[in-house]
Amino acid sequence: MIAGDLWTIALRLGIAVLIGAAIGAERHLRGQPAGLRTHAVVALAAALAVLVCVPLNGDVSIHPDAQSRVLQGILTGIGFLGAGVILHGARRGAIYGLTSAAGIWITAVFGALCGHGRIDVALIGFAFVLLVLFFGARVENAIAARLHKNGPSEGHGSEPRH
């Protein structure tokens, strides 16, 4: 293996880990069970799985069926990990952890993108995820406050925000 290949591998895996760690850090700051390490490892695992079947030279036409199966396996399998962070509350059927589960799922996608060499797409998507994670709760709370101000209606504002 030549030095250029090692640099390519390190870059793809490193960016996957950084994206996963950043998403996990946000979840950790909000007190969620799946934090920095979980998300970083999920991204790394997805990137490694994709690197198994994607040539480093960028020729993605080689074995597209194998690449498709690896991606399908990642996205299906990660659902089980995501399901593990979803908790059902005892009162009124409240569900907690959906955002963390979605974070784990998209972290796997970012890892797959990095492993595939689509770092550009991963970084653009990552910027959007950060916007949603950091400002989404504020928007949800503003909407709920406005609905409550105009008169509470059944079902609004009763679900936990996570």
C-alpha cells in the first residue's frame, strides 16, 4: 500500500470520527445516553465497512452491487442500536430518545459517506444536522409557546422535547 492510500484512508476515517464525535457531543451536552463515543464509533464503523468494498482510486463503478449491500446492512443494522436509546415513559405514553436514535442513524450515514470518499456531501449534511440539533429545540419551543398562548389544544406541548 502506498503512502497516498494511507493518507486517503486516514482522512476518510478521521473526518467520519470528527463528525460523529461532534454529533455525539451535542447529545451528551443535552444529557442523552448515546454521546460522543457512541456516535464517533458508529461513524468510524460505517466508514470502515464502506472502505471494505470501495476502491481508494475513486472508481465507484467497481462492484456497485457489493457497495449497495454494505450500505443496506449498515442502515438496517444501525436501527437496532438506535432502538436501544429509545425509552418509553411511564406517564401518558411519552417517548424519549428519538432524536438520539436519529442522530445515531445519520451518524452512520455520514460515516458511510466518508468511507465512500464523499466528504463534501458529508460536510454539507453535517452543517444542516448541526443547525437542526442546536436550533431545532428553540423552534419547537417557540411554536409550542405560540400555540399555548393562543389557547392550549389537546396534544400540544404535552410531549417531552428531546
